[in-house]
Amino acid sequence: MTNEVTITFLGGLGQIGRNCAALESNGRIVILDCGQLFPDDLPGVDAVLPDFSWLIERADRIDGCIVTHASVSFARYGCADLWFEVHPGHD
């Protein structure tokens, strides 16, 4: 029996920054990276995040987050902050 895997890109596809994807199988979700973009051309904007609305609507199905590498864009305001927002009390 083959389990189907769906990949949903939430940001950063084809660009540097905001990298975030969700891997879904058997009704469960694992986030793959969750970075932010530091824009040079948006005065007054410090960071641009992926669109988390898809994940927040499915928060009860998120099992974790895989961080592929350590960088400033993933270390703050990324996966960890999202995890604690949608799973209060799991800190």
C-alpha cells in the first residue's frame, strides 16, 4: 500500500527568503523550513513571513517542523514561533 504525500508551498518558491512548505500524509502535517525575508525595497518593513493561514487552519494536524539549516531567517519568527502560536502550552 502506498501512502500519498502532498507538498504545499507556503512561501519562498523561486526566491530567496520566506521558504516554507508543508508535507502532508495520512492527514498529518510536517512543516519543512519556515523562514522569513528581509526586504531591502520595503521601507519600514523588517521582515516578510510566509502565509501561515493554511497552517493555522490545520494546526491540530501539525506534528512538527524540519529545519534544514541554521540561519538568521529560520532562527527567529519562523518555525518555532509558529509552533508555539498554534500549540499553546507545548513549550
